[in-house]
Amino acid sequence: MTRGHASAMMDAMADQFTDEETTRIRRAVLGALAYVSKADPGFFASFSESAAGAKALSEAPQDLRELLMGGFVLPERETPEQFDATVVGDLQEAIALVEARDPAMAGSLKQVVSAAVEQVASASKGVSAEEQRAVDEIRGALA
């Protein structure tokens, strides 16, 4: 891709979503991956799971990569309990936001998130029952 083409794609994304909306979408997608990862805690497992999530997102279609790229996004919630209680709703709101602007992109986003959470769950020593529960919750939000 040429530099001019990449710049044009970024301009198109800027026209489609505000900075605040982009942050909300990114926070929701990364939150879904973190939710699955934290379902099976472990210091070393978190590295494998983070790498698997990053790899899955890097394989997304170009328009989604453009939407999801950027620096680290901190969760808005203050406690793990607040995060757990809101992650599914946040993801549903993000999907609805994308759906309202670009239904095809929303369909792609759902597929990417579904594949990414599965890859995160299976990245370290297989999929635990807790991880599968988290994956199922995320997939339910995508339905």
C-alpha cells in the first residue's frame, strides 16, 4: 500500500467515526480480549494470550486494522468487578455503532472479534472452562 493510499484510508475512517467513537470501539474490542485472557489468570499465560490477540487483530481486513490501530487504551472502569459487569454491554454498543455506519464492517468486526477471543483462549495450555465461559459470553454479545 502506498503512503497516499494509507493516508486516504485514515481520512475516510476519520470521516466515518469521531475520535471518541474510535476510542470506544477500540476499548470494547480490546476489553473483550482482556476479558477472555483474565478468565484464566497467570503471569506467563497473559503474554501468550496478548500475543495471540494482537496477531488475530493484525490479520483483520485493512479497514478494521485502520479502525483498531493506535496506542494503549485504558479501561474506563475502576475495578475488575466493574469491568466484568460492563464488557459485554460495551462490546454490544460498539458493534451497534459500527453497524449504524457500515453494516459490512460490523459483520467483519464480529468475525474478527470472535476469532480473536478463541485464539486468546487457546493460546496457553488449551481452553479452560472459565475461558470457554468468557468466549461464550463474548460470542453471545456478537450474535
